[in-house]
Amino acid sequence: MKRGVRIAIVGATGLVGESLLTALEERGYEPSTLALFASARSAGSTRTAFGKSWPVRELAGASDFANIDIAFFAAGAATSSAHARAAASAGALVIDKSAAFRLDDTVPLVVPEINAARAIGARLIANPNCATIPLALTLAPIAREFGLAWASVATYQSVSGAGRAALEEYRAQCAGAQEVSELPRRIAGSVIPENGSFDADGHADEERKIAAELRKILELPDLRVSATSVRVPVAVGHCEAVSFGTQRPATRAQIADALRPAPGVRFLDGAGYATPLDVVGTDDVAVGRLRPDDAHASGWLCWIACDNLRKGAATNAVQIAESIGAASGVAT
């Protein structure tokens, strides 16, 4: 039981904010203070957690974090850019889920199973993209054992990754609604290979994020990475079709042996695989369908699935806080 920690959640009424509350409860936290912040529209409501009802307030400024130990930001890049550094200066350990600081050289980008040491001593830590986390967890043990020459991924990202409004619109479309406002096109009964703005070469914002974040987490700045990001008509659970090349020759058995004990990974041997329905409510990254890539020498293919709201977002953030507490001897 982690008792007495003073916690703030910015974006507490969003999908990730609610998942943070669930993760904290499941992992044995019992905060002495729980400060919940959201937009003016949600201010005045309450959320139940840890057997109590907690009020939701609108964020005022740095003074809101003066007596906070850990502040989780899950309200988007604009809010994080405006308030995260001030919260850290006020004394809170800030763990930010937005893209605001992920590629800032002064801010560690952390997946605890891979690079927890990067977080030690930092007051502002970035939580990676929900599609990058499962990809990094899969490729990190392979990079350590055999070197990684290149990686390519096609993501199949659920609607919840775009937020509550998009999820509600998707569900309304499934019930017959025709309105399209939250995603570029209608998602019910379709797939959308557009996730963020396109650059001059045709790469979408999400695809650029995945490549840049993977390089930073794995500390492979010259790694060749390509990505195609696709939104699919699934409520929760991201999947990815991954291909990668090793620098040193490896057999399938050797790669399987590297994945099987990897922390945070659930390896499914043979033709085994997981779907979004299989991973919802879990924290492991399921890796299956490992097989040779016949188009590339020393190339391999696999399929991964992960709950994007949990390990893809909330659980990873809580694990960052726990890793810092464990390293410092402080019970977080």
C-alpha cells in the first residue's frame, strides 16, 4: 500500500484520467490528497475513487501544485505547455502524457521496463505515445540482443486513442448517426489512414511521432523507422503489424527467447496472437505471430496488441512514478 501520497490529475475526467484513477487503485495507492482538474465544462462534478468522492476543479495555476507530490497531466499538449513546468517548479513530480515535451532533449521519455534510470532526478518526465510504448517494449530486447537495423510498423489504433468525444461519436455512428466531426472521416464501418496533419512528404503527425519517439527511447538516433498509422473501428485496444531487421543474425528461436522473459511483454509462441478484445483491461503487450520476413534478409515480422488506455498511457505513467520511488527509497 502506497499511503499518504499527494496526487494531482490534470484531465481527470478524460479517458486517460479515468484510467489513471483505476491504475492507482489497482496498484495499491491510498493518497492523502487527490486533486482532480478538468476543463470548465467538467468543473464542479465529482469522481469516486479510493472509497471517497473527490471534487473536480478548473486548473488555476502553479499554486494548485504547491502541496502535491505527483502530478499526472493527461489534458493535451496545450494544457501541458501552459502548466507542466510551473507545476514541477512548485515541487511536484510531473508525468506528462501529451506530446508537448516528448522530443525535448532536456526531458526524459520513459518506458520503465526499458529506461527507468532516465527518470531519476527529473521533475518533468514525458510519457510516450500510446502506439510507441508497445512497439518499444517489443523491440528493446531484440535491440539489446541482436542490434536493430531498421523497423517498420503499421498501426491499427482504436478510437479511444483520439479521446472521449471521438469514442462517443463512433458509438453514435454505430447506432446510425451520420455526424462526422471528431475524426477526418466516418470511422464506423471503415478505417482511416490519417492520424494528424500530413507533411510535404505525406507522413502524418502520428507517424512522425512514432519514429522519433522510438529512436529516443531506444537511444538509437540513426535507426531507420517507417510507420503507417491507421484508425480502426474498435473502441479500445491498439494493434500493430511490425517488421524489423537485426544487425546480427538470429534464429526465430533466439528472438523468441529474447521476447519471452522481457518485462511487460506476453509472448505468444507459434501462430498465437491477441486481438483488442483479448488485451482490454490488461497491462502486458501481447506479441505473437513471430515469423521470418521473406522480403528482407535478417528481417522478421510480428503482431502486437496492447490496451492503449492502460499500458499505452495510464499504467505506464504510474509505473514511472513507482520506478522513481523505488530508486530513491521513497514509497510512492
